[in-house]
Amino acid sequence: MDDAKGLKPRQGTSTLDLALRLVEHLSYQTQATSLGAIAKAFSASKATVYRHLHTLTQHGFVRQDPATGHYDIGVKLLVLGEACRRRFDVVRAAHHELMILRDKTGQAVTICALLDREVVVLELIQGLSVIEFGTRPGTRLDLHASAHGKTWLAFGPANLGDELRKQPLKPWTPETHTDVDALMREIEAIRGRGWSTAPDEVITGVNTLAAPVFDHANALVGTIAIVGPTQFIPAHPKPDQVHDVVETAKRISQSLGWRQ
């Protein structure tokens, strides 16, 4: 499974800064959180945090559980999130095909885009097995350590990988690429065959098989992938898995005006 970069409360001084960070903090919690726990996370007084939460609650960005008094994200965020998602044409164009791909392979399916030069998960559709993946929309993926990222390096902007030589590559597992030259040789191979994998490179025992999605101008606008245990998606994927992912990517590309 491709991994998220964790969210940690940051230092800030402005009232707006704290309010925004409170919303972001609550969005990443798995359940409603008490006022005391929130205040502790931000090293702020309960009174200060309460004032911000009260205002956010009034506007629907936060809700308070009437039984426990704990705070959680509000329905306004869901509404705004869905409105923003509709702006990403690649998600709309891909959804039906991704459902078919999920049903055909039985594996979880993801679609990513490049936002501010980072590969970001736009949607995850869980597979049909008992194993579920915690990758959420908004998760950022490392270019060097994910099948999505390596597909963007192969088919995306020419200078996308320039930053990789400026600092050590993070070794998520013993199998993660940490040698830039070796990584770039793999990128050339990906460019030639049209798909990428990342077996054991982020989490041991998990592999991803990704392919590029192009628009009418032949520009890379997204990447799609199946994600699953290496038991089901081996390091050298089965020919039918490669065919299913690549052909799905082509159909989505064609729906966006791409012509081979």
C-alpha cells in the first residue's frame, strides 16, 4: 500500500491559522475527539480552542456530539469536498472504469493526480477481499517509492525528478529505491513498457500495479492502479493483470480525448 505523510500540529499565531489547523486535525482523526485532547495536541488553552470550535460548529465545519461533547468534522466539509472532487475531470471519467477494474481483478483500485508537484490520491475503491487499505483521498505519495510516483516520473513533466538528487531518498523498506541512478534506469524501463510496480517498496508484502492516463493533448493527467498483497499481485504481475490495468487506463484516456 502506498503510504501517507503524517499530519502533525504545526506552530502558528493567527486566529485563522489555528482554526484551519483545527479543521485539518479533526479531519484526520478516526473518531470524535474531546476538547481536552484537542487542546493538548495544539499546546493551547481549552478556552482558546473552544472559541474556535464554537465558531466552526456554527458554520458547519465542525460538529459536536450531543451525548459526549466531543468534536468531529462537520457535514460542510463533506459538501465542499465533493464539490471540489467534481472539478477533477479525471476522477469523473475514471470512476465507472475503476469499478469495473476492481470487480474484474478483485483488488483495491486507486487513482492519483499531480498537485503542486506531489502525487496525491484522489480516490480509493476497496477490493473484494477481506483486506482493506487505509490510503485516503489526499494521501501524498513519494515519487521514488510508489508505482504511481514512478509512473509520473516516466510520463509526467520532464523536470519532475530534479529534486530527487538533492537529498537522500527515504528507505521505507529494504526494497525501496535509494539509488537515484538505479531508479532512473527503472523509469526508462517503465517508459518503454507503459506500466509500473512497487513490490514491497512502501510496505512489505504489498504491491501496486499502475498505468498512465492521458488527456486530449497527450499530457499525463492521472495514474490508476490496483493495490494488493504480493500474494495476489506478484512482483512480476500476471499478464492478465497488466492487460486489465493498461487497457483500463487507455479507455479512460480515450474518454478524455486522447488518441493513440
